[in-house]
Amino acid sequence: MSSADTIRFRHNQAILVAAIVAFLGALPLASVEWYLSPVLLVPLAVGIWAWRAGTDADPRELRLRALAGDRRIRWDQVAELTTDGRGRAVARLGDGQEVVLPAVRGTDLPRLVSATGQTLPGPR
């Protein structure tokens, strides 16, 4: 399976830039006293999350990536793709569990379905 077959959904990279700016802004505070150095961990964690978190979709599976791990869901486990009240994409699994797809909006569902090699029916 080539990476060309994979569709990637990521959060806006402006979050990563904001985390870098926050890290640089926290440096003077953290350098005042040693016990203030953990303040640097917050923008660092946000930056790593912004760089890593998202959803990868290919013809075999969905891969949900988070700050410190990932989860793979085969397409045959997905019963339905829908949206929640906030406009986020949600996968309902065959066992009734609902999984929010990181960085995927409801408007991205046609692109997500195209990763399976299938198409959505057109309007009637």
C-alpha cells in the first residue's frame, strides 16, 4: 500500500505556530526560578499534539492519531459515518460505539469515503 492511497486529515498548522510562540514566550518565566520550568511543558504538549493528531484513511482502515498513541479501525467495523452536533465527523461502529474522528469535519466525509475506493450517491 503506497502513501499515495492514504488521505490525511490534520488540524490547522496555525496551532503549531501558536504553540511555538507560547513556548518562546514562556521561556523568560521558566528561567526565573527552577520550579517554574514545568510551564514549558504545556506549549510543548500542544505543539506535539498539533503536529501529530489527526486521521489517516486508506482502503483498508482508519488510523486515529492522538498525542500519545493511535487506534486502527478496519472499514468493516464501521457501520455508519455521520456528524455530531458540533460538525465533527463520527464513526459508528458495529458494536454501537461512537468514535470522533480527529481533524475530520462533517464536510470532509465525501473525501473520507473516497479513501475506501467507493463513492457516495449523488443528489436525486
